[in-house]
Amino acid sequence: MRNWAVGSMQKEIIFTFYNTNHVIAAVEVLIKGDVPVKVMSIPSAISAGCGLCLRVMPENLTRAFEAFAGNQVAVQQVFFTEGGQYTAI
């Protein structure tokens, strides 16, 4: 089981969205696709999105993109994070 503690040193992928409806749709698509996902507030270091974002583990990035593409989910921006540092990808 993964440690999902906020602020941990683990590597994660953060997805931002244009509005909360897109977040909800994305969560449903990822759950249906059996991709582990967590909903969280957008970190203050990121100034994009509607206030909520999704995080997945890097090993699930391809599966998440495939699920989004197959269901026409509009992602605003994607970030890689490690140790509190965020890099847009």
C-alpha cells in the first residue's frame, strides 16, 4: 500500500483541471480504470486550476493518460512532484 501523506518525499503526478466538474469526471474515469487516485487541494506552489487536483503515482501516469484520452477528460496541466518541488510536464 502506498503512503499518500502530503508533503512526503515520494514522487507523484499532479493533474489540474479547469473546473470541479472535470475533477469529478476524471476521478470517475480513473476509478473505473482501476487507477489509484487521490483528490486534494491544489498546492500553493501551483497556480493553475479550479482549487482541486488529482494525484497519482508515476507508475500509473500512462494508464491515467490512456483513461483520460479514451473518455475525453480535459486536463489543464500536469506536474511531477518530488520533495515539495513541482515541475510542469
